[in-house]
Amino acid sequence: MYRIFLADDHTLIRQGLKRILEENDDYQIVGETGDGLQIVPDIKRLQPDAIILDISMPNLRGIDAISKIRKVNKRIKILILTMHRNEDYVYECLVSGAHGYILKEDADTELVAAMETIRRDNIFVSSSFAEEVIKEFVGKKKESRTKKPLTALTAREQQVLRLIAEGMSNKEVAKALSISVRTVEHHRLNTMRKLDVSNVVGLIKYAVKAKLINVN
């Protein structure tokens, strides 16, 4: 039995998701919440195999919840459910650790396929705009290959990269540069995209190679 947790602040949406999924005998809804702050405690307690996560949760954004969820359960599959048809959101969610991105308007026809796809360790994006997402990702890859990586970064992005590579947390970087944590996260994601790396380890390796930090 594949155990699924639902996180959406609309009761009717959760009921609709349960109806679709429970038509399949292989799926079991083990819990649900409409409060972003309740997600992590419930995930730790219930240990589901997957979570369907609304990107616009109250008290804690779905995007911000992704990394927190992954910290308490590294094996969990995360399917983002949203009304936002936004390529940047897709990229941010996938870089943060989500396994799929489905539009609410497509849930009635594609939810089961999405769950089966991420269950097999593959990435799923709603078919209604998957082509747009692929074109956007290909464009970003080409841009990263045709630019000299370090010169592609803004001065602020280089500052953030150096401080992260020195071991500072997002909060510490924000304090050092007198900017918000959200702004630090934005610069970090942009830097990862431009350098074509997928995690902080990749950022640190690049910073060392580019001699932005002294490792002696």
C-alpha cells in the first residue's frame, strides 16, 4: 500500500484528491492538513511515502516546506499541486527537491499518472504546459553554456555565493549583507541555475575552483 499525505488549505480540494486516489486500491491517504506549519510534524509522525503539497499554504509556503520535509524524510516523494502556471516556480520546486509539479486544473485527469511517475523516481510536469517548461529549461541550459559562469553572476550573487561557500546559513548571509532571507534564497537559486549546479555542494566546489574562497 502506497501511503500518501495531503497538504492543501482547501477542504474541497483535499476531498477531491482523496476521491481520485482512493479509487485505486494501491493508494492510502494516511493524513491531511490545511496548515503549512503542521506539515513537518505530521510527516515525522506518519512517515508517508509521498506528499501532495499545495504551493500556496498558509503560515508556510509550499516551496519553503520542500526542504524542511526532505530533512525529516529523505525518501519521501513530493508532488506540488498548484494553480500557478509558472516555469520559474517549476524550476524552483524541482531544485528544492520536489519530484513533480501538477496544475489543479489537470488533477482530475493526471493525478494518478503523476503519482505513478514520481513513485518510479521520475519527474512529472502537467502535460498542458510541459512543453513550455522544457523549452524554458533548455534555454537556461544554453544560456549557462554560452556565458562565462562567473561573469554571468551579479555582484550580489557572487557575494552570496562566497558566503554560502564559507559555510554560512541563509539567515547568516542575510544578516551579513543586510538583506532578507527570502532575497538570499532568490540569489542562491539564480546562482545555481546560472552555474548549472543542483545543490550547495556544487556551489562550494565552484567557489573553490573560481578561487572565491581560500581553502588553505
